[in-house]
Amino acid sequence: MAGWVEVADEVYQRRYDPHDVSVCVVRGAHGLLVVDTRSSHREADEIIADLAALGPRPVRWVVNTHAHFDHSFGNFHFGPGSAIDVPIYGHERVPEHLDTYERPMLARWIADGAEPIEDWRAVVITPPTELVCERTSLDLGGRVVELRHLGRGHTDNDLLVHVPDAATWLVGDLIEESGPPMYGSGSFPLDWPQTVASLCNLLESGATLVPGHGAPVDAAFAALQQADLQAVADLVTELHAAGVPPERAVEAGGERWPFPAEGLARAVEDGYRHLDPPT
Ligand SMILES: [Zn+2]
């Protein structure tokens, strides 16, 4: 795919296959802040090699937008003891998510011989070293970046990177552009629309949002996706109240779902579970 694209003043995005995952860099006088680390040692090393194109300033900070493997399994080659050896920031619930979902999934992939098997065998799951609850700010030298958790959504550990001087938000998978929002492991379909609504309320005029997958979008795109996420939450709630069993809910919603049916079983499953907490 293409190289670094400057999406705002000294804010860069590079889209990597597989998964069309975004890695972003915010450049300050003191160095580079790198957002997300891809899926493996090998993919992390590719990022590190590609950073040379952004000049001689060193990487000083890394942020994980959330715990999913395609955003965090490269951490080991940025974290303590690595050649880069910098702090990794993430939401305080990332470690628990890694243990609950990503670690067992990696073990399954290795047991099943999933490709690229050598990459999976080499992964050392590395939680963030600096845990963020609601917000924190980082002084990059000449510019300050804010890390913000606005509520549960794609996961319970989504952390946004706000660059106020560039009116730019690196939003991870809270908003997706290259495909529909992904209801994956540990998603909160009923809370997600409110979290994106909170984000929409914070956007500056002319703000740029960079999704974890896909091209940068604007506030109007975010508002439309918020409405679609709300439609999913409302329909899950309605089908649940009508007593439709979860395995029939996707079909029962028919044309009313705003997203393709194949991605919605998980939304129903997680939504129903949150409506019927285990007793
Ligand atoms: Zn994700």
C-alpha cells in the first residue's frame, strides 16, 4: 500500500496490509509518537524501518488504541528491553482484555497451525507500560497530545489520540471507513453509539478523524456512523424485548440492519448478554 500520508500538520497515517490497519505518527520537537504496532514482531519491524522516512527524530512514545491483536501484537519490539525501548500507553483495561481474548486466540491459532505460523509463534503479548483511565496528556515538544477514553464501544478499552493543534483525532476502531464497524471480541454494541456521540460533541469544526482501518473521515461521516450504530443498538434491544431468540435475531431484523448481516451475530450475542447479565 502507499507510504506515509500527512493527514494533518505533522500527523501521518500509513495503511498496512493485512487488515488495512492504520499506523499513525504525531511528530513533535522531542520525537515521534507512534499509534498502534500491528500484529507481530515482523510487522512491527516493518513500521520501525518505515519510520526513517519521517526524519531523524526518535520514537519517544507508543499508544495502543485498543487491545486487539492487529493493533497491539507488535508492542514487544517497541517496549522495555527492545531496541526502541519506550513507554507504551494504553487504557487500563487493555491487560485484562489481552488475557481474556487475545491470549487464548493466539494459543488457538498456534495450535491450529494458522499462517503465518512463525509470526504467531514469535509473538510476546506485551501490555502497555502506562495505563490510562480517562485521560492524560503528553508533551511532544511544541505540541500537546491528549489521550482520551470516552466510554465503551468497539471494546471497553478504546483510547483516542487527540491532537488539538491539528484538530485531528486518531480514533482506532471506534469508527471504521474501509468496512463496517467491527463487532469483534469484547465489544459493547449497546454503549457504542453513545460513546461516538460523545466524540461527535467534542469535534472541532473541520476536524479530521483517522480510523483504525480506512481513510480519514470528517464529522459528517462520524455522525452517519453514529446513527447506524444507534440503529443496531435499538434493533438489538427491540428484538430482545420481543423475545426473539439470539440465533434468530439477525434474520428477524431483515432489511432494518444498517450493516451486512454477516457481521451482526456478534452484536446480537454481546448485546443480549448485556441485557441479560448472568445471575
Ligand atoms: Zn479492533
